[in-house]
Amino acid sequence: MSNSDIITKLRQRLRSEFFRNTFLVMSGTAFAQVIAVAVSPIITRLYTPADFGAFGVYMSVVSVAVAVSTLRFDQALMLPKRDEDAANLLGLSWLAVIAVAGLTALICIPCRHRIAALVELPAFARWVWLIPLSVFLSGTYLCLTAWSTRQKQFRPAAAAHVARATAAATCKCAGGAMHAGTFGLIVGEIIGATCASLVLGLRLLKWHGASVRRALRLSRMKELAREYSDFPLYGSTEIGLVALSQNIPTLLLAYFFGMDVAGYYVLGTRVIQLPANVLLTSLRQVLFQKLSEVHNSGGDTYRLFKAATLALLTMGFVGFSIMVLFGPAMFSFVFGSQWNIAGEYSQWLALWLAILFVNLPAVLFSKIYRKQRAILVFGVVLIACRAGALIFGGTYLSPLRTVALFSIVGAVLNAYLIVWMWGVVRRASAEATSRRSQEPPQDSHDGTSEREEVS
């Protein structure tokens, strides 16, 4: 292939809907992450590792509740062919958010002093009141993001990312300047989630409010709840376990080694995930919409899975190598000498997070092919192994070796998930190709259009 052919093909790809949408969401996400990166050296000098550790404990509780807040009906929202059904799934998702936030309040508020005693942080009892509010706002944001993605309104989604990052960063800096401690970090997150939800919520009311209200019917919600029952039954349980698996390190490290160690872990993971989230947040929205569309039209999903996985593998290896070589020096220079230990943690955490970065296509395809039950089993095994590694390390090892063991276990199990889903997609794609070959020939124009769409 000549250079001119390569350039022509690249231009065609960049003009395609998929790449335009990916770039649009990525630009908003990238700008939001730039804001977070820009203020990080300021925030780490305004707050102590213990502040970050306590904030990490708070967000760990919130993240687990948010993960199950929609009962995963927001993910099912992408699948119906009719917008009326999608609107009812949107309503079902939001009702689930309200229920989960209320249940969180009933559990956390009466037990606030016990929770504070468990993490050995008396002040935590004063912040527990804010957990249900955080769950409600973040869950609402998930619902609105799913609707925007289905409607291909990626520009408002990008604007919401920027609004959330800007508001959160501003409030955290102001809280640090006023010596608010952990409370300043928590309020920053709440204000950020509020701003993002308002951006998407007002957009929905303006452009789709009337049509959504006309479509909403309780009877249809009940029918869709039964039709997509595998999402709350398996999907929400699985994602809840994944969220618990991802957040339990903060809780257990705080329990075994104190808030400082938990703070080092929180900053280490956040810094590594910042550049990854620029791409993953964009791809998660655009790629899921595209994969669902291609799957519904009978396109070649295996080629998309293979290309996306290999591309992410290359980028993940580059990021992993940089962190292993320069992690401690980077943390000390950017965030201050008190965060050098976080850089040492990041050298090991990069291994796990690099593989986690690569498994996005596998996770998305597990939803499209309705493999929630198998993913649920995987989630149970994952959390058991990771918790076991942390408990063993907390009992017998140093903090650094505990983080290393935890990272290795997570990397191995996520690599297995990628390999397993690779086989599932390949077999499903081969079966679909075989069925198409046995069908009568389609109109040539339609076939050409679909091939262009898939490419």
C-alpha cells in the first residue's frame, strides 16, 4: 500500500462518525483531566496524606453504592431499538438511583459512629450524612450520561466532564486554603457531581423532556425490568463486586496501616489513572454505542474487539514502562517530597492498572453478549483473591509488599478475563458470519454501507 493510500484511508477514518465522536468526547475528557492534573500539585500541598486517606475511605463507600445505584439499567438503555423503550429504561434507572440512595441513608446514618470506629477516624461520623447525597448525584449523572450517549449527544457529555472537573478543583483548592481538611475534598466532589448533572439534565429537559415524559409508563417499565432482568441480577451484582474490589484496598490499607498509607495508595492510583481515563471515558461511551449498533446490524464485532484490545495493550505498556522507570522521582518533583512513597507504590500499581486499562473491550462485549452471569462469577473470584492478598499482606508483610502482591493478583485475573472474552467474541463472530453466508444475498448498496460503517 502506497503512502497516499495510507493517508487517504486515515482521513476517511478521521471523518467517520466513530472517530469524530471519540475525539469529541476525548477532548472534553482530556480538558477535564488537564484541570485535575494542573491543580494536583496545589491540592497535595494543601492536604496531608491522612486527609487523602480519609477522603479515599469516604469515596470507597460512595463508589460501591454508586456502582449499583442504577441496577445497571443505564447500560441496558443502549440496547433497545425504540427510543420509547430507552426512555422507560431511563426512568427505571433513575428510580433505582433514588431507592439505592435512600437505602444507603438507612444503613449508613444510624451506623455512622460504628463506621467511624471501624476506620479509627471519629470525624468520619460527621461526613456519613453526605454519603446518600453523593450516591444520588453520581447515580443521576450515570443515567443522564447513558441517555446522552444513546442520542449521540457527545458534546454535552464532554461539557459535563469539564464542568465537573472545574467545579471540583475550585472547591477543593478553596477548602484547602481554608484548612477544611478532608471535608473540603468531599464537598468538592459533591459540587462537581452537581454541576455535571445540571449540564446534562437541563439539556435533556430542553431537547427530549416532552418526548421522554410522553413515553414513560409504569407498565412498560415493569415489562422492561423483566426483559432486562439479567442486568440487575447479574450486572449490578458483578459491578458492585468490581467496585468493592477496586475500593477495598483503601479500606483495608487504612485498617491495617493507617490513613497515611491509604492516602499514598489513593494518590498513586489516581495519578496513574488520570491519563488512562482521558481515553477510557471517551471510548467507553462511544465504543459501547458503536459496538451495540454493529452487533444489532450483524457486523464484524470480532475485528473491532481485536483492534481495540491490541491498541490499548500498546498504550498500556508504554504507560506502565514510564511509571516503573520514573514513578518515585515524578511524585517527589510534582507533588512534593512527602509523596515519594506514593511514587514507590505506583511502580507496582502500574502493572495492575495497565491490564485493567486493556480490558475495556472485554467488559463492554460481556454486556453486549449478555455474559453477566459469567462475569459475576469472575467478580466473586476477583474480590476474594484481592481481599485475600490484602489481608495476608496486612498481617505478614510491609505496606509496599502488600501493594505489590495486590497488584500482581489483579493483573493476572484481569489478563485472564481478556483472554476468555477474546475467545467468546471470536466464536460468536464466526457463528454470525456462518449464518449470514447461508442467507439470501442482500442489496449491494446496503452491504457496502454496512462495511463502511464497521470500518
